[in-house]
Amino acid sequence: MATIGIFDSGSGGLSVLKEILRILPGENYIYYSDNAFCPYGGRSNEYIIGRSTIIVKELLSKGAQAIVVACNTATGAAIKTLRSDWPEIPFIGMEPAVKPAVAISKTKVVGVLATESTLHSPKYIETKRRYSEGVKIVEHCGKGFVELVEKGQTSGPNAEMIVKESLKPLLAQGADTIVLGCTHYPFLLPVLQKIAGNNVLFIDPAPAVAKHLREVLSQKGISLDKKEKPRIEIESSGSSETARRLLNDILLSLNLS
């Protein structure tokens, strides 16, 4: 049975845990929501590295054998340092899903919704450079998206108004495929799809991250359990109310409650 640590600036990383549970339902999970310091977008790399280091130490003290950095911003800012400081621990980060979006797009206009920090990270810039030939990539920050999810406002008129403001510029430029570059954003997918219409495809990188985790655990010889239900511990630097409510919804949707 593997013990897997997962962390994010808040509750967004639970969208990644959901995809992990689909294929690895029988493991032990420790989820850390750093919501007292959320959002990370706009923070300095040094600040994010500092917070990430504190969280990793906490997860390791609880027996984590592998750690998923379920935050695009923290991946871009801190994962290189984390891997250097703990070379014996596999760290799995969030990959900008530009490559599959480019392959799918019919209009050859790909949109990317992400935080400012992610859009300016070397990892994203390199990915964009590598796969953007023959395709126009348009970007926008999901302003207010993280705050909506942390407040539990994932639907309704206010959520639609805030989401529309950031989505409109991408749609206006002809994007037919949009990458969700923050793990909070999948919780707003019903609203995003409602505004964009059925002809626009949104790509969540979480399923690919889950598959990569499974591969890494296998390569490291970390034994996996065949039992049907996970054991999940929630830790947070602030209130854990939103994370626990979202987790309960996830477990119900996967018949794991």
C-alpha cells in the first residue's frame, strides 16, 4: 500500500486527487491545502519555494513515499528545488497540456487559462515554444477563479459573471480548445462549458498526471493495494471546510464514500 502526499495552494488539487482515485483507489493519501496562503499566483518564486518546502516536510513526516505537486504555480516555481533537496522522493508535477490541445484544435487557435505565475514560468514558456508551430496560442489569467472555488461558489450568476470576463478574450480570438492551467479551474468546468458552448473543448491535465504517478510508483517498486476504498487525510494551514466538502462530493461521484 502506497502513501501518497498531495498539495496545492488550496482545494484545487483535489481535482487531481479525483483523477488519481479513478485508477488508484486503494492507497493512503495525505492532502495538504495551503489555503491560509492562497492563492500562490502573483507570489514570488522564493515565497512559493518556502511554502512548498514546509509542506513537503510535513507530508514526509506522515510517511509520504511520493508527492504530487498538484498546483501549476508551485510546479513551475518549486519542483526543481524539491527534487534537488529530496532526490530519493519522486515528485510529480503538473504539465501544461499544450501538446494535446495543439493536436486536437481544428481552428489552430489554442487558449490557455492559468495564473500569471504559471504563464511566466520557464516550464510553460518552453512547452509553448516547443509545440506552438503553426498554431496561435492565446492566454488569459483566470481572474477570481481560485477565490470562487475556495469560497465554494462553483456555480450561479456570480461565478458565471467572473468566468465570462476571463473566457471572452480567448473565445473572441477563435480558440476552440482551451487548456486549464490551474488545478482549481476544473471545479468551474460546468460554468466554463455553459459560457463557451459545446463546440469548445477544455483540457484538464489531471488524468495524465494520475497515469504518470501510477507509472512512477511502479518503477520505484512501491507496492499498490487492490482494496476498493482509499484512506484520505486532509491537512490545511487554514480552514479545511471547503476541502472536506469538495472531497466528500468527489468520493460520492466515484462511489468511494
